[in-house]
Amino acid sequence: MSEIPQQLRYSDSHEWILDHGDGTVTIGITDHAQQALGDVVFVELPEVGATLSIGEEFGVVESVKAASDLYAPLSGEVLEVNDTLEDQPEQLNDSPYGDAWLLKLKVEDTNAIGELLDATAYAELIENE
């Protein structure tokens, strides 16, 4: 069973979103996603300052089994990326909700955060996959 923290929001493409309450969020991939991928060997993230739109591909996670695109759950400007993942992509397997966050985003429309899945809805989504 995948870990699904209650305080986060989720996308149907398996990204998690932590709302900081100040118009910024932190985004990562879920425990379910990292388990499905297997051992992560490479992560590609956008540049700081890039503008993302909801549903837009913003990066790639590659594992020994497959490559998976990352999709923006919200629109906004990239404030920071987790450069540690360049040298230590395996952190996504070890700490998907902790040290292995992907990026921080200044959200264009904070109301869109409420439209994301809560933990219960995300649990139902992965149960039905």
C-alpha cells in the first residue's frame, strides 16, 4: 500500500502538491509513482524562472524500467528546483515526500489548488488503476 499524506493535494498524473499558503507550492512525485517506476536513475527538471501551464510536461523521471513524463498540476513560475536530484536521483525512491521534492512554484491561480485531489480521492484513483 502506498503512503498518502493527508495534508497534501494530488494530481491524477501522480504528482503531490504542498500548499504553503502564501501563493507558493512544493511539487513532487507520489510514493505510488516511485514504486511503479522502480529504481530511479535520472531526473530532468525545468529551469528556474520557467513558466508552466496546467497539464504541461515539465520534466522526466527515468528508472531502470521506464521513463515517465512529469506534468504540471498547476500553472505558475518555477522558483526553485531540487538540484540534488541531478546527482542523487535515487532519493525519489527513498524519500518521495521529503528530501526528493522536485520544484517550488509561484502559483498563478491559488483557487486551482482546491481543484486538485485530496488524499481520499487520490487513494481511490490508485485503487482503480
